[in-house]
Amino acid sequence: MQRSKRQCRLGRWLMATVVTLAPTTLAALETSLSAPGASKELVDRLKETSSVTTAEERGLDTPLEILSAALSDYRTIVQILYDEGYFSPVVSIKLDGQEAAELSSLTVPAQINRAAITVETGPSFKFGTATVKPLAPGTELPENFAPGKLATTGAIQQASSAGVQGWRDAGHAKAGIAGQTIIARHAQARLDAQIDLDPGRRLTFGKMFIKGNSDVRHRSIEKIAGFPSGEVYSPEKIQKVGTRLRRTGTFNVVSLQERETPNPDGTLDFDATFEDLPKRRLTFGVELASRDGVDVTATWTHRNMFRRAERLRFEVAVRNIGGAEDIDGRIGLRLDQPDRLGPDDNTFWSALLERRNTENYNVTVASLAYGARRTFSDNLYAEASAGFQLSDADDAYGTGRKFRYFILPFRSEWDKRDSKVSATRGFYLDSQVMPFVGISGTDTGLRLFFDGRAYTSLGTGGRIVLAGRAQLGSVIGPPADGVTPDFLFFSGGAGTVRGQPYESLGIPVGTGIAGGKSFIGLSGEIRGKVTDSLSLVGFYDYGVVDTSSFVGSGAQEDHSGAGIGVRYDLGGFGPLRLDLAYPVSGPTGDGLQFYIGIGQAF
């Protein structure tokens, strides 16, 4: 008898436990969403956004969580419909046949098996009136915010932002929305929207207060920034200040925050916060060609060396490892000083020691120069320098030839590509002009070089890309035998004509080959994506060198090459490149050549 009583008590305890747990247990939830008359795109968006239809993905597995999701979906779905121009919708969410809005969270059902969402969108609304006032002179509102256009909350938000931004561009930094009146006229399916703006006072730039733990001297930051104190407020000007500071390559974080309250005199101060990048950076690069062997490069960068945001860049390159020619290489040094001149200018020192061993000449070059650089925009810069260059050369014109120059290199670069490592549209132009004055009997002249590249994806979003490149070079003034061979032009190799040996094409001189006084190189590629990461490339390259300063005016030699390539995208590093090329015409090449590197060929 006692045993039976104990069993009964145990049974009642187990039953109570089951009943207690039941309201928090959910079987597989069956969901549906219907919106008669709505587009498939709208239905898909509602399903993807609804917390109920995505309950399993969100990990909602109790009746209380499902009820909470349903209650939040009313607002979510209505907001989406407003975004699409439906301002008189009816939304029903039933849980096991009961409207979710009528259920209490205190008496949640023990189990919810089915959730059915029904949406009646109602008619799409058009704008009746659509006004923003007052507007700053020259402000353009979005085209979709106008009488007769589809009325959406997105259009209203865009118009509000455009109105505020117009006043900010005119110097009213604290412009904002004073109020808005939105009237939905259901009988006419029309929405009247009026946005009232408060322009506030026209302000001028005050002071920039430097904060943070940057090691850069405050005076250098101020000089680089060029903060426009006393000028009328402009978002574009403050953006330019940030760009100048980031351009130095010294800072990991540059934050320019306008203060909430202007000063009584109508000026607006800014707080500038900085965080430095690591002072040192080391990078490596490798390129492999079948005939020329392995080229290895390494760069070491020291940022903010003297606490003035300087950048010292030390470069080492070793070439022809395992190649047909003797190993050669270069050591280069450049120190950029961004706080010496104006905000968009910097000065620099550069030094170079290089040895080049090729099939047709050997030359040792040493140079030292000092110059200045002007940055016109994020896409365009120009620089000029003055210095000395010494060259000792062995070539087709003789051995032990010495050249001494005072050089004045000018260079500009205009880069409108959408990507530096794998462009799909835009263009790039590198222009170099270098007068050279001979010293100690060396001839005087002018060297020109231009490199232009263009890209188009033919409206395919980068799936198919046509890329073209043209290189032009000329030496004007001295005869070919009066110029150091590294000023003359050769063709062949990865940078000019693939499928032909590196710098194999020149001008015959006796039993040797010398460089030409002019050069044209043309390259074309068609790039097609196989997958998001893998691409195939077909290419054709052509090069010509001439004995005169202009191609076509003297005796000339030409050659060409063509081939196919494979690219595998490595993300921000650019694609891993493999090119297989074969000589098409000309006397310089014989047999298949291959090239491996990182980044597109051009």
C-alpha cells in the first residue's frame, strides 16, 4: 500500500513536470506567407525579412519566442510596404488560427504548430504634393520625389537628406529637419509630403583641436592638414583635410568630428583624433619567367622616422636568379617629407644604385635627386626633381663607356581605374619627361616616355573585360651612341612583348644589338571570368624600335607575341597570374615562354 502511494506521488510529479515544460516546447513550425497581387520580388523580400518565416534560421524554438516574432512582424511588414509605396495595407498574422495581436504573452499556448501571414497591400500611392522648404540655392532633389511619382518612404528620406546636405554645402553646418507633414489620402491613393528644414546659421571653420596618442608633432599635423580656419564651412573642405592626413601613410585612424555647438562668433571647432600605424612594414614580391628566371623584390618602410610624418622607403631587387643572364639588381631609397611645403605638396629625396645585365648591354647606374610632389586629387599627381646620374656601360658601341648627367625628371600620373591590381573599367596615364644635361663631355638631350592603359567591361559587370595598353618612348638630341643604354629603348619580356626574351629587340650595330631612340609597344587583352575567382585571358603584344627619335623616320625593327593566361583572384593582393606566350613575328624569340606573378600584366 505504501509503495502504491509513493508511485502515485511520483506519477503526479512527473505529470506536473511535463505540464510545466509544455509551454516552452515547440514542434516543427509550419509557416506560410501570401500577398495576393504583390510582385514576386516583394513577396520574397517579406519572407526574407519576416521573423516568423525565418524562425528556424533565427533559432526561435519556443511558443513565446514565436509570439514575440509575430508581434514584431506587424511593424516590419508595414514598414516594408511603406517603402514600396503601399500606405493602406492590411496585415494578418495567425498562429494556429488566432490573430497574434489578440494573444497575451501571459497566456501563451502550450504549442504553436502553424503560422499564416496574409498581406493585403492595397493600392500603390503616388505623391500628391512633394515639397522641401526652404531649399539652399542650387539644391537638386531626387527625381522620384515629385508629384505623380510613386510615393515611398525611401524617396522622402532621400529628399530630406538632399535638402539638409544642400544647406551644409552652403556653409550651414547645423542644418536639420524642423518638421514634416505626411498625409495619406486613401480615397485617392495619394500621399502629400511636406518637409520643413531649419538651415541654421552660416558658419566658418574655427580651430582644429588635436587629440589621441599620435607620435607625429602637432605642428606637422597642422601643416599637412591645411585646416581652413576662417573659411566658410564646407563638407568638401573637411573631407580634403582628412584625405591629406591619410595620404601620408602614417595614420591608421583619422577622425575629424565637428563640435555640437558653434562658438558665439559663428565659428565651428573640430576635434581631430589620430591613431598611428605600426612604424615599420616589410613586403616581398616574386615573379618568375621561363627564360629570365626569378625576380625577387623586398621593401622596408619606416613611418614617422623623425616625428614629422616622414616615410622612408628602402627597396631591394634581385633579378635573373636562375635565368639566362648574370644576376643583377637594384637598391633604392626614397624619403618623403609631407610637412615641408603646402598641404597638398611634399618634398622627397631619392637615391638609386642599380646593376643591369642583359643580353645586349651591361650598365651600372648611380643617382641622387631632390624634388617636390603636388597632389591635385586622389587620382592625379605630378612631381619634379633635380639631381645627378652616373652610368658606366658596356654595349654594342664599346666597353667602359662613362656618362655623367645633371637630370631634371618630370612625371605625372593620372589613375582613373576602379582597381590598381585588377581593373575592369577606367584608364591610367603615366607621363615622363626628362631633360638631361651632359657633364664632362657627355651629350645633352631629352627623354620622353608615356604609358597609357584603358579598360572596359562592356556592361557585363566585370565578367568580360577588354584591356589595352600603349607605350611610347623617344630620346631627342644626341646620337644613339652618345646616350647611356638605360636611356634607350628595347622591347621584349613581360612588360612589353610576352613570348619574346627580355629586351631582346633593338637596333643591329655591327655584331651586337643596341637600343633604339624611339619605341612603340601595343598590348591587348580579353579577360573572361569562369568563376568568381578564376579567369582566362587571351593576349597579343607588339613592339617596334627605331633608330630615329620618332618611329617610322628611320630604320626600325619589330616583333610580336601572343598567348593565353590564367588568373586566380587572391582578394586585395590581386590575381595570381600565369601567362603562356609564343613568338608570332620577329627575329628575337623561339619557343614557348611563361610568366608567373601577382597582379594583372597591366
